[in-house]
Amino acid sequence: MSSDLKVTNIKHASSGSNNLVLSDNGNVSITNTLSAGTIGDNVVFPSGHQIYIKSQDRTGVGSVSSPTSFYPTTTSDLATDSFYLQITSSEHSSFSKLRISFNANFRINEDIHAIIDARLVRWTGTGNVSSESQLLRGVVGSLTSTSEHYANYSGEVIDDISSIGSVQINYTVQYRCEGGGSTAAGNIYFGTNSDIKMQIHAIGII
């Protein structure tokens, strides 16, 4: 025969304070520190709670010529010439938003100028960049006469993914000669040398 044990407060024998309080509405409050234990996968966190998902590091990868359309677009080029952050459906299913932060470095050789467009994009599914959404965009480099220019492109965006559904989400940084003009820059390098570390990372927001 089953029975219920009904209490309001559970106290430690050596303490006069309430260590565990059970409320009528089903809430449980602990007046001291929860010092050990593991939070199970089915625990629901409050709205706005943030949890780290993954990151990707890069170092300098060399010349990528002077593209006049946003580059890279293929998975083979993404693997070497930019960040390529893939977030699976299971990794983002519990989040309504993703916070994407990145820090990239470029070496831009001069043609007439040494200036590029750079942008953060998101697309879904597997494979090459397709039907991408532009999340951030900037212009970096120099209009002055210089043989080469070193530039940093960094940023952060809160990306609402609540309507995307159960598909893989991908993020990359693309770049091209500024305005699509072939003389806006010479060779473009994603990264500068092996000592420069670049990173993109994703944090989920409930």
C-alpha cells in the first residue's frame, strides 16, 4: 500500500534554518548551496539562459586570389579559407536563438586599393553555401596607397532560429574585393600567419 509523506520544511539536525522548503505550487527552494550532483538532460532552464555549443579555431591559410563575388562557397574551400561552423539539429533544437561571435584577420594586397567586403552568413542543410542569409557585413582595408594592409574583422550577432526547424545550420565569414570591383584589392589572405589565432563560436539562448 502506497502512502504520501507530506512536509513543508526539511531541516538539518544541527541547524535551526530551513535547508529545503517545499511550496504548495510545487516549487522547491534551497536556502544554502547545492554543492554536488548532475543536472539531468530533461531539466528546463529559464528563458534567456545561455549554454555554450561549440567553436572553431583557424590560423593563416594563405592567398585566395581576388574574388569579385563573395567567397568561399564550396565545402572544400570553406574547410581551408574561412570558418565553417556546422550546428546540427540536435545541437540547436533546445534553443530559440544563437549568439555567434567571431574574430578574423585578413592580409589584403594592393591593386588600385586594398579594401574588401566581409560578411557573416548563415545557411541551412548540408553542402555548399546556398540561399544564405547575410547577418553582418562590413568593409575593411585601406584606400591609401600601400602594398599590403592587415585588417581585423570581428563581430557578434543574435540569430533568431525559432522558425528554422530541424535542419543543420551553418555559419561562415565570406569576403570579396570591395563592391565586387576587381581593382579594389589584389590577393586576399584569410589569416596572416601561423601565430595569429582566429575563432568563431556559438552559444545557444533558450
